[in-house]
Amino acid sequence: MRAAQFSRYGDPDVLEIVDLPDPHPGPGQVRIAVHAAGINATEPKLRRGELSFGAELPQTTGRDVAGVVDELGDGVTDVAVGDRLFGISDDGAGAAELALLTFRAPIPRSLGFVDAAGLPCALETASRGLDQLGVGDGTVLLVNGATGGIGSTAVQLAAARGARVIGAASAANATYLRLLGAEPVTYGDGMADRVRALAPDAVDVALDVAGSGVLGDLVALAGGAENVVTLADFAGAEEHGVHFSNGFVDGHGFAALATVGELVEAGRFWLPVDRTFPLDRIADAHRVSEQGHVRGRLVLVVR
């Protein structure tokens, strides 16, 4: 199969398309013919060598995938060959023609492969953060970095739980945030005062998606470090006593894959795809991801 791989750490140009042996599913796994694969913010960090998760070079890349089942592992009875699925590539090799999945769900009927491929990691990460904060009906939640894939997802999942959501982003994204169900506030100098103007009685909890050095402000706004979770600022979490959410340590939120379909079909969840790229232009997709300011997700079209 054709797959994206890098044999050294560095800029996006280290990515290359190579021929690798076709994988075959083990017990509990399924194999899909990948139609589309999402790009998430972790992948450029892995490519640069800033994260490793114990992997050795050469490394494949890509976790979010959507496609059609073409082979079943032993013990799999919940899906059949030909089913449309989206999920997480077990070996981080989703930017390829074939991928193995353990955590998967049927693609909601109204979604195509490209839209579905942008969902898995964003759903898992956002859902985990909201669960750790106990977000539910009546919660006042502040989301810092509310317009990227994870932020957009967190806003909508929280609104579906009945929370009041205040979303911090650039002024240019105010209309977009309102469409998602959040009250927009502009980040930057004076953000805390603008949040207090919107919520004079304070926010209950805050979720930091952007990692933009504002954890001190979030702790003050939410009334304590125990009311803040960050998904992006490990150093800041240590400095301010905030919980850094890590799916490898805290447990994962993959159950959200199976439940989002109801929200999608009801018109209560929508994660836009900012841009698509063919597989052989994965380096360009990484460049766009690293530049930031992506609204929604970036997706590779594989077939």
C-alpha cells in the first residue's frame, strides 16, 4: 500500500510517500480501505521529534481515518465488510491506503468520508476534557481556542449538554462561534475583563485548547486551578497547578465516536473541513497546520 512516512525528524519536507506491506487485522481489529484521513495538531509535533510516544524511525503518520471495511479480525461481529466506518488508526498510520482500527464507529448517514475523517481525535479529546470538568446542564464554560477542530467540537458538545459556552478566539471568528453555539470573546490583552463583562457571576469551568499562555487568567476566572483543564499547555499546567489532560494517563473518550451520530443527524453538530489535500501533498497539509488559524479540520483525500 502507499503510505506517508518520515525517516528523520524535521520540517514537512521529510514526509514522503512510500510503498509498505499491506496490514492485516488482529483479534478485535478491522481493516478499512481509507478514503480520507484527518490531520491533527499532534502529527507535526511527532514529525519534528517533539513527541515520540516511544516510536522509532522510520515512522508513519496519521490517526483520524474514514473508509470502507475490507477485512475483519477474529472475533469482530459488530461490523461487516463493506460498512462505512470512521475511527482511530491503531498504529498511527492513517495517512495510507489501508488502516487498522479498534476504536471505530459507523459514519453518520449524512456525512461523507472527508467530513467524517476530521472527527475522531477531536471528538475524543474534546469529550475527555468536558468530562473531566464535569460540564453539564447549566454549566458556564469558557473555551480558550474555540475555533480549531478540538475547540469547535468542545463548544458544540458542551452546548448539546446544556452548558452556556463562552468561546475565546480572534475577532474575525465571532460569527463562526455564534453559529457553533458560543458567545464570542476576543482573546489577547484584556480578555479576562471581556469575559467578566459577559459573565459577571464568573464562569464555572474553563477548557484551554490553544495553549496560549493564559492559564493564570483562566484560573482566576474559574475560581481555582481545580476548575481548569488544559489540552495544550503542559508547562503552564505545572506552573499553575492545572490538570493537563492526557488520554494515555487519564483514560480515553472514544465513546464519543458512537454517540455523535445522533447530534449530527439532528443538525446539532457540524465540524467544517477547512481544506483538503491529496495524499501526496501531505507536506503542504502539515505546513498549513503549523501556520495555525485553521477553522475546523484539514483532511487528506486518499481515494
